[in-house]
Amino acid sequence: MAAILLDGKALAATIRAELAAQVAARRASGLPLPGLATVLVGDNDASARYVAGKIRACEQVGIVSFHRHLPAATSQKELLDLIARLNSDPAIHGILVQLPLPPQIDENTVIRSVLSAKDVDGFHPENLGLLAAGHPRFVSCTPLGVQTLLRRNGIEISGKHAVVLGRSNIVGKPMAMMLLAKNATVTLCHSQTRDLGALTRQADVVVAAVGRRNILTADMVKPGAVIIDVGMNRREDGKLAGDVDFDGVREVAGWITPVPGGVGPMTRAMLLANTLEAAERAAK
């Protein structure tokens, strides 16, 4: 029997409707609308599409969008000066600097320059540290989307063995910490892990976030396992594919996310949720 699809697209639409109602309630009570500043440096087509999608999502729920598009030749100082102005603007509750940045700009310096209270991406070291300490404030949107997808589908994590493929600061590490906080036993795998299949075959939950097609195949999956595919790769025909061999794995797994339509829409929904949370924290 084929695995049950975890429909992130449908759930994200439900969450956007919930957020829109909360934003409308803020407006009715006289509170300022949440504001999200997006910053795009250069003319990367993929980045431009991502940012445009985030701006549209803001409009759908009533979040005010402040977009800044800078030329590719922008210096690091110019970008940092802009971020400083956004940090001090009370109308802006969240700041998103689209990655990657041009080579003359150090991404880590930029990430650290965003006020941690406006870091709705959850990338700032302070927010990562709060997550590690068990007191999360803003959590990276993709692992937060995965957690929400699991919770809203009634999938229990406590006591389960979860294997995370990938150790990035954006997905892998925060995902592992969030699963641990929900009382899962967590194994974090990476490029130097030996005999990956021996570990994934023990897993009740696998989160694949490596960026490599078909890194997880059917023979590497425990029957009935929950498979979350965070990967985003282009096939030879130009279509999107994840890190999981979807057609093979869905015949073994109990639950599985599709690509597209799984984690991606949830990531965008969590950015909106974090922005609203930032506005509520600012009001307090």
C-alpha cells in the first residue's frame, strides 16, 4: 500500500487563512500591521522568484511588505547600512535578506547584523543558541514547517528514532534540535557518515535535507516510516525533484512529502507566522 501524502500545499493554505484572521484582528484592535522587509542583492532569477513569492504571500494575509532590491555591485557596507536602517524602523517587524549574496559580501556578517528580534528567518546565532538551550524564539522556517506538518497530521514524535540527513545551520542542525526537544532519539548524518542505509533503516522518521537527488532509496527505508523530503533539485527535464526516490520510497513508507507541494509551501507559511509573532512581541 502506497504511503499517505503529507500535503504541505493544502496545510499552508489553511495556515495562511488563520494568519489572515489574526492580522485582521490586530487591525480591528488598532495595533500596527506586521511588516516584513525583504532584501534582494543582484539579479539571481531563482532568488527573485523566491522573494516575489514571499511578497505575494504577505499580501494574502495582510502583512505589509517592504522590498529593497540592490544592484549586484552593492558593497558590504552599503548592505549593512540598509540593514541598520531596517533594524531601527518600528514599522518593520521582520527582516529577510535573500541568500545567496554576491561574493564581495560575507553572509555570516550580514546574518549577524540583522537584529535578533527581527530575525524571522531564524538564522541569527542568538536564535540558534536559544533553540539549542530549549528556549526557542524564532526558528528557521523550513524545520519549523516540518514540525508543524508532522503535528497537524497527528504524527507523534516522542520516543521515535529520527534520522536527519544534512547538518546545515538552516535545516539539518535546527531540525535535529527540534526533534530532540519533542523527545525523539535523533541521529544526525552528513557526508562523512558511514553506511547511511544501516542508520536510515532503523528510523521511524527520516528528514532528508542534503540537496542530492535519490540519496534515500526504498531499500534504505523502514516499512511504515515517515519520510520528509526537504531537498530541492532540478531534473534533466527541468522539473523539481527532492532528495528522496519518491516513486520507490512511497511503496515502503507510511507517510511521505511530495516535491513540490510538501515542505516548500510550509516554509513560506512559517515565515509569515514568524513575522506575526515578531509584531506581537514588539507590541508587548
